[in-house]
Amino acid sequence: MGKFEKLLLKLLRGTSDGNFSFDELRSLILTLGFDERISSSHHIYSKTGIDEIINIQPKQGKAKPYQVKQVRNLVINYKLDVDDNDS
């Protein structure tokens, strides 16, 4: 099992929402095939075929728990996987 598969499992378990580093969440989102746009501290992600956008900001090097939950919901609702990197 690779690094990103482990991150995806950590995300899907939902037991570490308050302990997800910003860099981990950002890497996972990019690996899932999202495009990134940065505006100040806001990292905004979009992907063709997904109506919602993801907007995350770091807080002392960590991802905010509610933003981790939003990413998890997108992964579940759209059945995303780290192998689905088509834009």
C-alpha cells in the first residue's frame, strides 16, 4: 500500500480529522486529480465533472477538521480514488 492510499484510508476512517496536516490534505487532493488555484492563504481546488469546489486554509500547519470532512464527503459522494487522476 502506497503513501497516498494510506492517506486516503486515514481520510475515509474519519478518526483523525483534527490531526491531518495541511500538506497531507493538499497532496491527497492533488493526487485525486484536482486543479489548484491559490489566492492568499486560500487553496482552491476544482475538477472537471465535480460541481463543488474545495477551499482549504492552513491553521498552524494543520488542516481544519471541517475541511477534512468536506474532502471526505466529496471522495465518498463522487467515488474518487487516487487512481482516478483524469481531469
